[in-house]
Amino acid sequence: MESVEGPQATVSVSVRTVNVTHDKSDEFRFVGELPMGKYVAVRVEDNGCGMPPAVLERAFDPFFSTKFQGRGLGLPASLGIAHAHGGSISIKSQEGKGTAAELLLPVASGTSVPFDEMAPAQAPDRGDGTLWHGDGSVLVIDDEAVIREVAGKMLERAGFKVYLADSGQRGIECFQALHQQLSGVLLDWAMPGLDGSAVLREMRRIDPGVPVVLATGYSQAEVAEKFSLAEFRGIIHKPYSYQRLRETMRIALGRA
């Protein structure tokens, strides 16, 4: 959504529950189909300059942006995360009248799930009474500095030596130099310039034997449209916890 400036600009945030009935008269146009049912809707609305129809039509296109330094990945990544959780995002805008976006997520069932993924694992997961601990080196390729650094810290905590690359091109250069000593690669999909698919092809040319885990905000179905899932030893959906990353790497690297 566009930034709003000026003393008269206001932004409102509201939360409500809605029943999705696929009524075509709804003021919002959702991206993709949603099963009918009850959803929690988080709506963000401003009274800024709004978007012309041509811009609104492409709002969810990866790498499309009206900003000089924009990369156009905010809404596509957010939509991928919403889809991965069974929801969607809708958006409406009118020039001179502002923009409103609404995130819909399905209402959870009555069964509660303890929020313990961020806590250190206490239960044994090797079958011999000890915790699994990684070893070797992992290359993290991600253009988002915060995500790259956090993933690196998580992997170090899991026992790996970590190398970081801030772009697809830099990732290929690092892989070329390090592939013989790498235990695996954590590869972002949506990057400007050389994206995940281009990086994967080059890595496969250099050394097809290194396991690659794909990190993405898109759903598995959306990933399958771009890649053969057999090319990866694992897929992890953003945002992810330490526990989820650790388990994904454990499975992907084939260590019990």
C-alpha cells in the first residue's frame, strides 16, 4: 500500500469476523478462491492519494513498483504467506480517495495449539535420548538483510557454520567457491536480478549433489508452478521459527 504524507492523512486499522459466501457484489476483489466459511479480517485503510486502475491491477505482481527504489515484493510476499495459511488478501483503491487492504485468515477450530515453537526443544528427536545437532556448513542466500541475519543465527544455534550471501549473483559466487564443503543451501525464491530459479539452475550446473532448501512466502502450490519440487530437499515457508528451520534442515540433510 502506498505511503501517505501530509497533516490531513489518516490510517485506520480494524479487525472483524466475516462470512465468505462468494457474493460477487462484495466491494473487495480477493486474489484466488477462498472456501466459504468464517474468517478473521484485518483491514488497513488510508485517505491518501490512492491508485489508478492500471496500478491497482498489478499491485500483486512480483517486482512491480511505482517507487523509484521499490522492489515490488511486499504485497506478493504477504499474499503468499496468507495463502500458505488458508487465507487471502483483498485490496481496493481510488485515486484521490485512498486505499484499503484486507487480510482474511480462517477462524481456527476449537482445538488450541500451544505456542511453543520458539522455545528450545526439550524432547529427544534422535531416538537415542539425545537432541539432533547439525554440523558442517550452510550457505544462506537471501536479499533481505534481517531475514538473512536471523536465519544465519538460527543455523549457528543449530550447530552449523554459516555463510551469508545478499543476492543471487553473490550466492552463485559463494557456491562456486564453497560447494565442496557445504552441507546444504538455504535459498530464497523472490530476489531481484537473479531469482531463486536462476540461482538453482546455476548451482545444479556447478554441483548437483548439494542439498537445497527453498525458503519462500508463497504456498507449496504456487512454488510447484515455478519449480519441480523434486529439485529441493525441503521447502520452508516464511515466516518460520527456529524449531521449524531446525527440523526442516534435519530432514533435508538426511541426518537422524
